[in-house]
Amino acid sequence: MKVDLHTHTTFSYFPQKSDSDIDPSRLIEIGKKKGINAVVVTDHMVYEAGLETLMKLNEQQNDVLILRGMEYHSDSGHLLLYGIQNDAVVKTFGKYGPAQQVIDFVNGLGGAVVVPHPFITGYTHFMGNKVFALRNIAALEVINGTKSDEIN
């Protein structure tokens, strides 16, 4: 089974302007073309925005399973959050909350945290080597399809 664990849609950053121009229904088309069985939509700083649309798409088709997560902006860089059910992380910590506290919070909910693209610069908070001090992360993203080999 092939799963893309890190995708964004037009709901990213909702209600502000998204960093993605991919309509959720287009994820199904892209997934089918690439032989992907499932995608996890990890829009920036939102979980609830677009959730109803994504669930309706799952009901209407069975080619590509759509799951939901979130890409959270912590004080140490970005974190992919899986197994959450709402926007409680953002409501609790706001933007740029303490990375380790966010990880502990998500793990306490029964979720998991993956650190994506730790060596990408240009964000407000750069992860870099801080990733090695984080405890209880589930995984580390080592290949990001939109980044160069040097960054990956």
C-alpha cells in the first residue's frame, strides 16, 4: 500500500490564504495517477477546516482513501500531527507553541508526531539539529517531494 503522509489543500491556513492550490478532489486524481492508495491531508494549522469535504469525498469514491492530520508550526519548526480529532492543539498552544509540549499533548491523545523537512530554512522557526533533542516523535520525514536532495 502506498500512502502520502504529507499533503496540502486549499484549506491550508484557513481562513487565511492557502499555500496550496490543490482542491481536495484533485488529490484523488493525482493519487490514482501515481498509484497511491491513501493520502493524509496535513494542512497548515487546521484540522477542522475542510474535514466535511474530505469525508464526503471518501463516501463518493473508494480509489484513494483520504485521511486527516495537521502540519503545526511550533517554536522549533514544523510538526506533522496524526491521530488528532480537531483543532485543540492550535486552540491550546496557538501558533509557535513549545514543540515538546505539543508532542506530549498529541501523544497523550493517542496520536503520533512526525518531524517533516527539519533542515528547510526560511521559516520563522528553523528545526535543524533541534530535532535530535525531541523525545517521543514517531518518525522523521527524510524525503519531501518538493525539496532538493541537499535539503532531504
